[in-house]
Amino acid sequence: MDKIMDRKSKIFLNLQNFIGRITVLVVAPLYFFVSRIFFYRVRDLKEIRRRCAAEFARHKGGWIICSNHLTMIDSFILSYAIFSLGQHIINYKKVPWNLPERNNYKDNIFLTILCYLSKCIPVNRGGSREKMKESMEKCIYLLNNGGTIMIFPEGKRSRTGRVDKEGYSYGVGRFIKKIENCKIMCMYLRGDKQDNYSAIPAWGDKFSMQMEVFTPKLIEGSELRAQREYATQIIDKLAQMEENYFAL
């Protein structure tokens, strides 16, 4: 599938990755500084980072990180929880690429630049099939070359404050169907003060995070059926992790 990606797109994607690798010396400390300003904390942070590092060391191929979605900066908090500041720089290749909605930041030049430098592949949900295909090809290319993609399978922030088991996207199912040597890391993240969805978490919030490497059951049949069933398995896993959170 990555062979379909044209040479020009590969050059621009690799250029973005190269620039990001250089500017991470500035961007990563900026993110960590912001987390300090907002007094965000993650429980058992060292243990979470240790477990994630062990999994990345065990599998050198591509990774798909799947998480629930409640705020617009979930990907930032997840990356902070997975990698220390030093690992953001040393292990830059494994720092995940994100798929933000272009319309959320396209009118803000500062956010546009920051997203470019922060390993983002913009998507237009509900946009043209050609644009979606282009974004998919970039992700598949990265996964085939040992990169990491972060996806929110629900497709949007949950309007109920719980994992949306009805209106989710099949996007993650497409990746699972297309990529063979790829692992899936499911993560459930929630702040103590997070009752519903919001733009950002509350000031001073403390987060609980669960992490499990998930192996979906093999699905035979049509491509559309496989995509749907794989996405459903991921959503069900996240819902189960959510139940574990509330049971504590």
C-alpha cells in the first residue's frame, strides 16, 4: 500500500519528520513546560513509562496507539505519559504521529506550525475521499517503516463522557487490515476532574492511565467487514478498560 504513495508526498513527509527531529529540542521542552504550568500529573508515571519502553523495545516494527478521547489535548498528555523528555529526543522515531482535524487549527498560524513540528498528519473528516486516501497512505507508509500512529477510534471527543460504542469510526480497522507487522497499544486516560468532554482538562488535574498491548482476533471476509470488526474489537477493549477504571 505504501508504494501507492507518490514520490513527492514521501519527500515532503520525510522532510517534515527531519525538521521535527531537529526542532524537538525546542518543542518537547515547551510541551513539558506547559504541563508544569497547568500542574498536570499522571499516577504511576515512572511505571507507565517503563512498561511502554519495554514494549517498544520488544517490537521494533510499527505501533498503533488507540485511546479514548475526552479533550483536545489528549494526544499531548498521552505522549507526556509514555515518554520522558529525554526519550522524546533520543527515541524520536517512536514518538507517535497524530491525526488532528485540520479545521480545529487551520486558521491559527501558530497552531499550524506547532502541529507541523509535532508529527501531525492533518485529516479532514467528512472531506474528499482523495484527501482521506492521501492521509491514510502517509500513515501506512510510516507504520510500514517502524513508526507509531496515535488514533482515537471514536473519531471525536465522546459527548457522553464515556467510550462511544455506537458512533465510532472504522479508520483504525483499515490500518489493522492493511499492516501485518504492527502492534496495537490500547490506552485509557482520564483525569480525576473529567466528568464529560471538554477543550482541555481542568487545571491541576491528576490522570489515571491504563495500558495494554492488544491482539485482535483475525477477521476473514470482505475488507469493509474486517475494518468494522477490527474497529469494534478496539472499541470494546477501551470500554472494558473504562469499566476497570470506574470499578477501582
